[in-house]
Amino acid sequence: MAWALLWVVHGLLELPEAADAKEVNELFQAIDDRRVRHRVRRMLADPQAAGRWEHWLAGRAARRRLWAHPGVLDRLAADPRLRPGGGFAAAAQGVGIAVSPPRRFYLDADVLKAVLADYRAQDDPQGPVEFMIIPSNVPAAVRIPAGRPVPLAVALADLLESDDARERHAAAERLQRLALAGPA
């Protein structure tokens, strides 16, 4: 459900403001399951939606906090199996926040062991690196490509969980506009 919602939100963010109903409907058609498609439409049409984004998107990935040697952070950011997220991805896509080095990375569940071994990363609840493991059951049609920053919709979901109030506000403001506009 979370990835279907992210797929539609990503598409809505990419559409020009003058988009017609046909263009909006095409976004929803990428979701194969009609029940999920209907539920996503209802979510976006709800004027009280802004307070629920974090809850709706919590299932997008399993979070794993890690320690990795500071010298490998640049290599992590360039690894073609990973997708930088969080504030790094949001800033790269024009959200008015301070640019920071990537610390949150999305990756597929099937490459997790290899990535952990390659970087000698260890579980650490206070670690500076966070892996967001995408469930293997996420359909290919809505799965984000590896090797580049996550789409804006995913970056905004990350900002909703930020410790920085400005980042949370920037994300909530962008997502609120989508909810108020609602799907056609």
C-alpha cells in the first residue's frame, strides 16, 4: 500500500498544475489491484490527510540503523545497489532545506547481506547510517530504480520522520497541497 501511494504521489508531484483528469487517472492505472487503487484515491481526497502521511508510509521499508566507518560514506552514496534518501534526496530535488551528505539509503532486501559485508557495517541503534530495506513483495511497476536518489515523494516521506522541525514542515506543506487538491 505504501509504495502504491508513493507511486501516485510521485506522479502528482511531477505533473504540471494544469494537468487534466485523464493524466491523473493514468497514474492510478499503474496500480494493478483495484482495491488498493480505490483506497489510495480515498486517502488523497481526504482533507484531513496531512496528519496521516507518516502512518500511511511507515510500511514502505524496514529500518535498520548501522555503524559504518566514516571513510566509506562516499562509497555508500555512489554504490549502484543503493538509493540515497532523506534530506540529501529532497535537497537534490529542490526542497528548500540544507544539503547534507546522505545517511539514509534504500536498498532491496536481496542485496542487504552483500552490502553489509562489503562495507563491514554493523547494527548500532545510535549509528549514523540508516538502511531502509524495501520489501521483496513491492511490485516492479512501483519499485524505485537503484543507483540514484529516491524520488521526491519518498524523500518527503523521509523528511516527515526527521528530527529537524523545518524538514518536517517542508514535507508536510508539500504533501498537504496534494491532499487538498485531491485526485481528479
